[in-house]
Amino acid sequence: MAGRRVVVTGLGSVNPCGLDVQTSWDAVLAGQSGITQITRYDPRAFEMPCAVAAELKGFDPLTLVLKKDVRKLDLMTLYGLAGAEEAWADAGLVKGEDNGLDYEQVGAIIGTGIGGLDTIENTHTTIMEKGHQRVSAFFVPKMMPNAVAGTISIRFGLMGPSYITASACASSNHAMALAHRSIRDGEQDMCVTGGSEATITTMGMAGFNAMRAMARKYNDEPTRASRPFDKNRDGFVMGEGSGILIFEELEHAKKRGAKIYCEVLGSGMTADAHHITAPAPGGIGPRRAMKLALKDAKLNPDQIDYINAHGTSTALNDVAETEAIKGEFGDHAYKIAISSSKSMVGHLLGGSGGVEAVFTARSIHEGKVHPTINQEESDPECDLDYIPNVARELDVNYALSNSLGFGGHNVTVAFGKFTG
């Protein structure tokens, strides 16, 4: 069964630009930012340099679980579950019904970089203020990073491979790469995959502020704060949410008459082996990841039309990724359309690749690519076509989605137009 083809048949997302795929897709095509001043807590009380974030607005967990069960699930898990619910329905599947599936052949492989940070932070406060006797019995299962995969597995009765990948900002792409290979090799027929994250907490924000990794110039103009590849970028903006996809073996999808967004063609995974947070000079790690993804997908470099970049809006990352693209694609690099979703949804850490894969799938399916907003002053070191400020009609036959994580993790996933 090795070598089976894999397609995307369902999409789901809650993210700062919308609480479903269509709303957020329309928003990013219009160049609308989901970044605002922080409302989750009072940033003035903590005097942190970065006072902006890409928060989810209007998210109601009671649409997913009973009120008594909300306290059993971390926000990260709830976000992942919301994305999975939408993706499952979008794939033409009905929760609680047979759907003609062999559920032993359906799994859940989800990425998250940190897991239940909100739960950990609040529980520590409880211990310090009220003592260990007041710690919830749900603390451990609630804060576990793998709770998101477990909860999705339980919700839909999925008895195939179920686990999480945790490789910082590369987590979602690792999850999707492994889901693709698992289906291709016959281990399962369908997989719920992607990623979820919820780290807009005082602890999460304090940590990244201490690293001087976050934007701080535009606290009074939040929508301008995330500006990947722009000369005046000064750090990333924290986001939250999930991007979940249904990966499915092609003949399995055809048999049940599923809608097909695009095909998953391959992936490449590498490590910089250089520094725990800084990328290796010249972008050698992501360059190799893209090279391996092209090889796995049996594509030539000049076939790539679009790259959804990691594009964090940090000084080092954007240069390294640009160098990686130029190093791998040569002159063709200047013909590739490139955009960063993070300019609008912020950086969802371990969930970012999932949201970006959802947008990449829509780009291929619809022939439209969203812009990188806040392109105001070009950086001589970032001189490629980043689709500045305005969306573009583009026939996307083949696309790559890059994710690069602290620890030196690099993962590229290759997608293509489904042609039968």
C-alpha cells in the first residue's frame, strides 16, 4: 500500500481573523488584521514592552461542550476541538454517525508547541495563594499537550494513530508531514491533523518579551505591528487558535464522494543544529527542508508557484527564510509569490502551520493568494515578491508551506492542485 495518494477533504479553523474558515479566509484576502491591543489582561499592570496580540474574539466554548465540561479542557484543546468540528463537517462527515468509515483506520495527529499554558499558569497561582489542596483534579489531563489529540479522538471515535507533535513553531507541519506519511504508507485511511495553541497569557507573553522577540514599536497602532519582511519589523505578535485539516487517502475519498481541496504531495524535515532560538546563517536548514519536500513530492524547483512563508516579522527569521528560498530556487525565487499569514493572524506558535495550511489549501482550490500586509518600506535583504498589501489572483498548481521552530526545527509541506 506504500505510495498511496493523499488529499485534503476538510478544513477547520478558529483564529484571530475569524471563528470559521470562510470568515477568516475572506478577512485575509481583504488584508484585514486580527491584531489589537491586549484585552486578556491589562498589559499596563505588567509593564511589558509588547502590548498587542492577535486574540480570538467572541469564542464561546459552550458551542462545543457542556458548561460543566469547560473547566476540564484548556483553551488550547477547545480551540483544536473547534477546528476539528468544522473540518469534520466540511469533509461531509456527521459526528456520531457511521459515515461508512472504519474508525480503526482514522487517527488524530495534532501539533502544539506548549500545550495547556493557561492551565499551568492559573494552577500555579492557585497553589501560591490557596495551597495545593485547592488544585483541580482535572489539572493534569487538562494541561497535557496531548489532550488535544486525545479529546479529538474521543469526540469522533477515532481509533487510529493518535498523538501530538511538539517542536515549537514547526509543530503543526511536523504533524501534517507525519499524517501524510502515515496515510501514504497504509497505516490509516484518514487523519485529523494540523495544530492548536493558546499562549496569550501573562506567563507566555512575559517569556517572549524577555527574549526581546516581540513587536514593541506599534503598541498604539496594533494592526501595523506584524510586518514580515518589511524593513521596520521589530518582532512577532502573539496569536492563538487552531487550523485543522482532514487528510484522506485518495481512493477512500473518491469512494465516499468527498470534496477535494488539493493534494498533499510530500514534506521535508531538517534541523539547523546551530542555536536554540536563532536560525543558522544563510537559512541552510529551511533550504534543505524545501529541497527534501520537493524531492519527496517529485517536483522541480521551477514548478513552485506559491510559498506560504513562516514569515514571523523578526529580523533574523525573515532574512534567513529569504536566503533559504533564494538558495534553493535561484532565479526562480523572484518568480514565486510569497506571503505571510502572520502579518494578519499573528504567530500561533505550534498552531501556526495548521492555519497557514488551511489558507494554502484555499489558495490552490480558488486561485487566490492573500497578501503580506504592512509592506511599507522594502528591506534590501528581503527582496522577493511577498505579495505586498493586496491579494492576488494566481493559478497555484504547486505550493509549499514553511514552518521554522525554536530548537532549529524546519518543516516544509508540499501541496498541489488535484487533477484526478
